[in-house]
Amino acid sequence: MKEITSHSNEYIKMLKSLKRKKSRDEQGLYIIEGLKTIEEAISSGQEVECVVTSDKNSAVMRFAKQHNVKIISVPYEIVQQIADTKSPPKELACLKKQENLPDFNGNFYVAMDDVNDPKNLGTIIRTADAAGADGVFISETSADFYGPKAQRAAMGSTFHVPVEVCDLKKRLAELKSNGVRIISGSLRGSGTLPEELAAACVVVGNEARGISGEVEDLSDVLYKIRIYGRAESLNASVAAGIMMYDVRRALAE
């Protein structure tokens, strides 16, 4: 275990810089917070650069030691400076970015077309995990799923589900060529799904604009969730969850 008490330590400065996407991209590293998420990362075989803690007797310290993970002990004020939240847990971890890309052998996928809110993006990944998705595709114009808000919302699901940031139009075209039906959420759609659905990809669009014209052109089905009250629309992550489970139930067993 290494102990660092200086706020100006170069390694600590590097960890602080990971709040910015540019630094995450340059370093190939990102931050996660909290005991449960850190334990999930270690258990899932993620490459952990280090665990940073202000509690030398914490459960995460013991867990990290058991798995030979580098541990850095710091004052809580340094944890606060590295973390994205005002009152973070006493422990966080720095992880190396690593590819876990979806293949085309599954029957249920989720895609995000320009989803800008990182909390929505992380929540959608978490719901995709719960719904048993074989992979998640994220457009290059969407929020950074390695960002702290997205990681908190995903609550470790990024370690369970293959995720790819990609040219979404290209990936959707490839899925179609493999027999996967593209089902996109749209206010211009209908509330009906095909009766025989062998494989599907649920597409969630931008919070304000919905799916792009190019994605709409690639879609086999435009699906609209019925609104019973006076709200004009649903939050993107809520709509995504409803769509995922509607499509999941429609898939042939």
C-alpha cells in the first residue's frame, strides 16, 4: 500500500484530470466510485490501475488486497478532489479502458443514437444489462460512457454487457444484414410490434430530437409508447426501458 498526502502529487493530479474526457482519452483511464462498483469491476476481471481510499480498514481495501490490486491511501479531501460528486464515498478506483465489443451472434441488442445526457446513457446500459441484451451500440455523438455520471448510473453494468462506441448507421446496417430487426422509438410510430420477432435491436434517440433521419430510414419498425396522461413524452431512459421489455417479451423463445 502506498500513502500519498500531498494534493500536488503528480499522480494525484493525473487522477484529478480524469474528470475531463480529453484526459480520459489521452490516458486510457477512467474513474469509478463506491464499494459495490469497485468490487464488481475487480470481480469482472477489469484492469484496475489502482484503488484510492481514505479508509485504511475499509472492506474495499481488504477486497483489493486479496486480488493484488495496487492501493493508495489518501486523505478524504483528495478523494473529494478526484471524485465527481460533492460527498463521494471514501473509496474510488482508476480503471484502464478495455474493449469488450458485441458480436452479431445474439438476438437482442440496444443502440443509442445521439443520447446526450450521461445519466440517461448509463441508465440505459444498466437496463440493457437487466433485460439480457447481447450488446449495446453507442453513436459517436452520444455522451461518453466512460464519464463519471454515466458510470455511476450504470452501476457496474458496463462490466457485464459488451459496449461499442461506433458509427451507428454502419452497425445498424450490419445488424440488418444479419437478420436483426431494427426497432426505433419514434413519436411517428405505432404501438405494434411484429408478431414473429427472431432478433431485434432497440434504438433510443436523442432526448430532444429523437432518432436521426438516417436511423429512421434504416429502421424496420418505428415504435411509439402510448401516453395516457398529458405529458408530451417520456424521459429517454424510461422510454428505453419500456421499449426493451416490450421487445424482449416479443422475441421468440
